[in-house]
Amino acid sequence: MFPSSKAPNLVLIQHKVTIPGPLNDIVTWAEYRQVWMSIQPNRGREVFKGDELQSVVSHTLRGDFLELEGIDETMRAVFNDSHDYGPHGIRADSLVFDILAVMPNLDGRDDVMIQANLNPLRYGDLDPNVPQ
């Protein structure tokens, strides 16, 4: 599918994968699929996490029902402006969105709306073996 003016950003959706290890299971992120979505910030606030004040920016991600079917709150979205998610790796400066809620779409005709928080760390700063 090609981008439309309503969904101009190619976003990588990742899901958690658990691999049994000798002592503990290893949990990492793997590609689920790439989808076209719109990304709009809708709210910002500051919260105390531990003893630190951190900003949290919530976003609304929207896309076609058929493309977003199967995406849920256990997944995350990765975005960069060059849409570079190829086999050589994901750009380290990519934004990571932690999916909070997928709004139900009962008739299957409208866009799906996803609420997500922008992770304060960029993709390259996240530990790949520790789910955020």
C-alpha cells in the first residue's frame, strides 16, 4: 500500500519475542510489520519518575483498519523521517512510541486510532534485550 495524505508516515511496528535461556528467558523486540500512519501529538505533561521530573508527550497514531488489524498494546511503533527500517538496521535516532491503547473499530470502515506515548529515549539508546 502507498502513503496517502491521511497517512504519510511509514512506521515499523514491533512485538516482543521471548526466547528461552539457560537461566532466564531473553525478551527482545522483533519486526511485526510496516504500516502507513499519521502521527499527531495531542498532549504533553510533566511527571515525577523516581526523583526526576520527566516530560511525557502523548500522540495519536491513525491508519487504515486493514493495515492495523492485529496491533495491540503489547507492541511499539518505531519511526524515522527517511522510513529506513531495512536489513542493515534501524536508524539510532528513530523515535519510539509505546502503545497505550488501540481504539476499537467495530465496523471495519473507519481509520484505527492508537494512543501512544513518545519514549524519552531514541531507538539507539534503548537496550534491545530489555523491553521498555
